[in-house]
Amino acid sequence: MKIEDPCTDICQFDPRKKWCVGCGRTTAEIKAWRKMSPFHRAALAKELRRRMTRLPGGQ
């Protein structure tokens, strides 16, 4: 199963959480995305859905 890159081209970071407000990833996670295994991408994608609800104005 291919997990698509969650980038939304918004690329702004919440100063408190240090997460991108567009996709929810940290800078380290963004840099590592291409090298992650499908298992780790899927796990991160699940976590990102949770994170995005915790950002101001989250989904």
C-alpha cells in the first residue's frame, strides 16, 4: 500500500507545537518521509490525523 505524501504546500509551523499547520509533521519527519518504510509512513499518517485536530483551527 502506497502512502501519499501528506504535504499540502502550506508549510507554516505552529510556534508551540513545532508542527506544520498544513500537514502536521515536524521538520525532521518532513525530511525523513522519503526514506521511511511503508509501515512507518502509515503509522505517521495515523498520528498526523490526531495532531491536526490539536492545532488551532484544526480539522
